[in-house]
Amino acid sequence: MADDDSSAGSESEVSSNGEEIEHDEAVEGRRQARMLRKVLTRLEGSVLRAWRKAFDAEGDGRINEFQFVRLCRQVKFLGDPYLVFRFLDDDASGELTLEEVHKEQNDLWAAFVDFCAENFAGSLDMIQKLNGAGERRVSAKHFQEGLHRYGWTGGYELLLFDAVDLGGDGFIESGDLKWLDIQQKRAKIKRTARQRAMRDRKKQTWDPKLVMETLADFKKHLRRTYGSYLRAWRLVLSPNDSVTVSRTQFLTACSALGFKDAGKVLWRAFGRDELSPISLDFLDPESAEVLAHFQQLVQQLGGVSAAFRVFDKKDVKRIKMPEFISTLNSLDASLPAKQLFYGLDTDANGRLEIEDFKFLEKHPCSFIPLLQGSSRTAPSMNNEFEFMLSLVSVLRHGLPWFGDRTAGARAGI
């Protein structure tokens, strides 16, 4: 494989008038990088072999500037290794890979490693298959013939043989193929992870019981942590008080709540596709109904500011829980005052201020349409599982559903 300049770093920049101006340092860096490749080729036969033997002996795939400079001095490179490093490190990562030193030979090696991983189970398997005579080592002749036999079409077999035979004794043994064993271990880990993911995905897709159990656990966590679904919705799921939450926003919130792996399962429970958002009624229809009733009450009182003054009887610009509960009970005793207070008091300071009411102004009447379904009652359910399945079935069709509270209580939601 001929030495080339395909791996050279960026050496020019375009000025405002479109003319390319080569920098003196880039020109010199290019020249010295070419000189280094020639030195390595003369010493080891190829840049690839020199890289594997000297520069990346531990197989990390990359070296830093200190290592590069030290090794350049060991091979008695007469140029400026710091200049060459800066030139080759065109992504400014502070490290060099074989691709940056010699892209063509890097691509050849990468293709060869993939080929070996596909055709041989490990180092011993490769030795046995290429040799064919029961020997524990492979000669250059057997190596070349064996690669052709198993379908290698990338060429440069002798260059590859020398890159593997780092001992230089003319034979490849199992110790020269440790990289293949490492590659196979990585591939096995990836295959196992992929198979596990496929099993989990299949289980999530076809096991409605898992979906229901995950949803129940999620709601239990929200209720235990935040006191109410409304407060959990406003603090974690929709911290900007948006009426709807996208799939991406929901998965991010699930991750923050410790439900990262269950996020997609929960989204499936809501019956939504990737582009359709959810609203509070998907999480808890009863909370959405309560909020809708309260929003309607606020509008009947003349809006947020007027309603706040009704609750703030002492005109102190803040409302404590007893005062809120007393006033709300006098206005509409059917509403759960304590639940609403916790839902409005997102900063948990024990009092409400005008700002705690203002999120209702962001989307005027946004929750009111939910009341249209509040007259519907839940069908009679024999057990918790049937109740949950019915709920999800309705939600999958995008319909808010408000069942009777006793059925919800029996199901624990």
C-alpha cells in the first residue's frame, strides 16, 4: 500500500475574498508528516505495523501528545514532533488515532478486523482454520491462502501479515491475535445487549399486565413524592405549565424521576404515538377534572386577579391553606380543597400568591372542555386489572375518561 497524504490535517483556510491562503506552519507540518510516514515505513515496513508495534502497543486506539513525541524520538525522527502532532490532530482532540496518521491503512485494518470477527470465533479458531494442518501457528503462505479461502477481497495480505506478526519471526501465533479475542468479547456484549433489548421491547409490546403495573408504580411514586398528581404534573412533567407534554419531554422527566427504563412503557400505557402529546387527563383524569372545575370557578369569579381577591379575604397578598379551604368550601364544597392547594402551591411554602394562580391564564379555558366527559361513569369492574385495561383502552383512542371515584379508589389510582 503506497504512502499517501489522505490523512493530512487541514492546511488552509478561506479568506473573505475566497482566496485560499496556506499557512507556513501547515505547509511545514504536511511536509514533516510525510517524512514521518516514510521513516515509519522504512523501519517497520508500513505505518500500520509501526502504529501497532510502537505507537499503540496497548491497543487503546489512540495516543496523546506526550506519547507521540516520546515515540518519535525513539524512532529517531529528525523533524519537529510537536508540529507534526498539531498538524495531524485536525479535530484538536489532544489525541491521535491511526486514521489521522494514515487513513488508508486505518481503513484496511478496520475492514480486516471486521472480517476476522465475522469468520473466526477467536484467536485459536483463526489459527486452526487458516493453518489447516493442526499447527499452532500460521505462516505467511497459509495466512494469504486462508484469507482468500474465507472470502477476503481487501488485498494487501502480506502487509496485514506483517502488521499481525509483531514478533517478526515469520509466523502468527494465538498471542498475536489478542485483539481478535477482545473484538469478539465486545461483539458478544453488543449482541447480548441487543437481544435483551429486543426481548424487553417484545415484552413491553405484548404484555399489558407489565404496562399496567408500571403505570401503577409510576403514579404511586408521584403521589408519594409530590402529594398530588396535579403538583407532580406542574413540577416535573410540565414545569413550564404547558397544557400538553411531548414524548421527548415526558421521557426526560421519567429519567429525572428514576423511571428512565420505564419511560417508553409508560408512554405506551397512554396509547399515544411518537408525535401526539399527552395532557394531565392522560396521567389522572380525576385531577384533570378537578382542575377544570376550579378553572371554571375562577372564570365565574371574574378571572385570576378577581378570584385571588375573593380567597385573600385579609388582603395580605397571600393565602394560607385554612383560608383557602374555608373559602373554596363556601364556593363549591364538591372540590377537594386540600388537593387543589397542594397543586397550586408548587414551591411548597405553605401559602398561595397571585403567581400561583396565573398559570390558569396561560391557556384560557384549556381545561374546561374536559368537563364535557365528566358525566360519563366507569363500567362495572370485577377487579383492578380490568379497570386499568379499560382506562388505557379509552385513552389509546385519545379520549379523556372520568370514571367514578369509587372504581378508581378500588384500583388504587
